[in-house]
Amino acid sequence: MQVLSRKSLPLGGFAGLTEHRLVTDRRVFGGRKTPNTFDGIGNFVYLADAQFNPGGETHMHPHKEIDVISIMMTGRVSHEGSLEHGQSLNAGEVQVQRAGGEGFSHNEINPDNTKNRMLQLWVLPEEAGQSAGYKHYTLPETGVTRIYGSKGHEGSQGKQTFASKTTIDIVRLTAGESITFSEEILAYVSKGTADFSDENNSFKSEDGDLIRSFKTEITATSEVEIVVVSQA
């Protein structure tokens, strides 16, 4: 078991936001890889935990041949650009943007006068040259929601996910509930606390901990939300 804590990393950022980067995979970042961050798993290559300043924005910027997953933790963002212009993302919602070969440009804006919090993940597509696409999910209060990967797995509200061997699930548990994963996982605790245990180790996690482990049991010790990435 390997553990990386958000609070051990320097606070960075750009434009109108601050962020902690926890995954900067060398396949994408090379020599620009942020020190002490993890590499990904499967095609998962990037994880940032960001806060937009009041009225802050990223400014218009492009993406190509990458799948961009945004998970809204608190507050909201408004979205401008060439893919789903005008779409808003509120707390408890997820959007998945496939840039594909044609790519897209967008600007993410905090429309409020308070800070918000958003997680962003990047996944390399299985095949180059695909069409750009967009999916939106609303997370249920509890349970496991597949938001990305597998063979068109049915995600939240019956929507099909983008197919990939890399899978991303949002796990929401109440205190005392448990879930087990037999494969290797990268799990980011984005809310609450939970106990992680594998064949050799145990760890009491909190919001901001990233855990890489194999054959893992997770038991919530409070209301918890965890982003779990694995490879099918």
C-alpha cells in the first residue's frame, strides 16, 4: 500500500484557481512531472484537487486526444466552449468530456462570490482520432456509480459511459458500510474518513489522501466519498 496526502504537497494553480496536483503521469508530463506525485494506473494520467477563486476562471484553453473528467464537490462552475457551451456543473454532478482527434476548447468559470471545489482527472483514450463527446451524471446519495470505462457500462441515470479498459467509480458510503476491490486501485478520498486494509497493511484515511493498493477492503468511518480508478 502506498499513500500520498494532499497536505504534503505544495499548493499551485493558474489563472483564477489554486490546486494540488496528486497524479502527473510521466507518460504525459515527462520532465515536467510534479515532484512527489504519483503516476497513474491504466490510461489514467492526471488528478488535481482545485478551488476556483470567487469569479475565477481558467480562461479559454484547448484539449486534444484526452478525456477530461470533472467532479464538482462544492459550489458550481459554468462552462463555455466548443463542447456543450452553457452547461453548468453543480455539487454532486460529474461531466466527462472526450476531446478526441477533433479536440475542443473551453473556459471554466466560478459564477459565485465564494470559492468552490472541483476534482479533475485526465484519461488517455484507447484509440486516437475519435469524435469529441460529452456525458453528464448526477450522483446518488449513496452507492457506487460508474462514470467512465468498461464496455459502455451503464452509469448514473442509465447513461452509457465512454468505453475504456480504465474504469472510474464514485463510491459514496455511510459510516460502517464496506466495499472490497480485488484488483489494483488508485483511490482518492474526496470527503470524509475511511479505513483501508489489504493483505499486509491498514491505513486510516481522510479527505485528501490518495491510496494505491491491491486486494483492498474499504470501511467508511464517516460519510465518505471516494474516487476509485482501476483497470478492467
